[in-house]
Amino acid sequence: MGPIVFLPWLVFLGQHGSVLIDQASLRIGLGPDCGHVRRTYIAEVARSLPAKTRGLSGRRKALKSEEAMLFVYESPRKVSYWMRETFIPLEIGYFDGKGRLTDKYPMSVEPNPSDPKNHYPSRGDVSAALEVAPGGFRDLPPGKTSLCVERPAR
């Protein structure tokens, strides 16, 4: 693995590179900046529409504290997630085009996972969303937390 870099590198690969294929694993860091990472995850990457739509649907085994799923958008946009056919609790964080955490939500398992009632919208345009185990964004304040990605070795 290579150096830790800010999110725009990831967005560039999402647009132009073949390194980030669906379900590829990357090392993700969350912290005030990329030099001082406070949490580290190994994340599955959902880049295509089918992978984003599927997400963690159908999974029954809880995420480990170091596991995550990263959703990458080719251009910043408003998004909203829900827990359709998702059987494990999650927490989601949204990141803007500069890699800063803008919003975070705990997401509980729905009483009827086939017909979810709760939605978790971003307040503004985002370039990425990261789903982690509950509590994964604890003590990480919006606006002061950055998403950093370790560049895979070529």
C-alpha cells in the first residue's frame, strides 16, 4: 500500500481509473487530517449503480469494527440511503468533495426490511458515503473529520 491521501484522489479514480473496481478493498482512514488518522477501516468499494443499489443488503453478519463499505460518486450530489433488506445496524457518514465529513446518522434495522420507512439524506452535495458498524463515527465531528484513502500499490 502507498501513502494516505485525501478524497479527491479517490474521486479521480472513480471517474477515470480502473483501480477502483466494485468490491475492491481499500484502507480508509478517518481523522482531522490524513497525517493524524484516528480510525482505520478496510472498505469494500461500491462504484457502479448495481453495487451502490445492493450495498450491504442481505448481509446478516454484523460488520466488524474495522470493516466498512465506501460508496463513491463521480460528481458531488445529494443522496439519501435507507435500510432496504438490510439486517444489521449501521452508521453512515457523508463526505463532501474535499473529503470532509458533513453528516452522520445511526441506521437501525427496520421492523420490515422489505419496506423501509426511514431515510438518511445528505444535507448537501457529497462525493462519498461510508457505512460502518454502529459507533464508528463516535467522537468524529462533522467539518473537522476527513476521509483519507491509502493508495493501493500498482
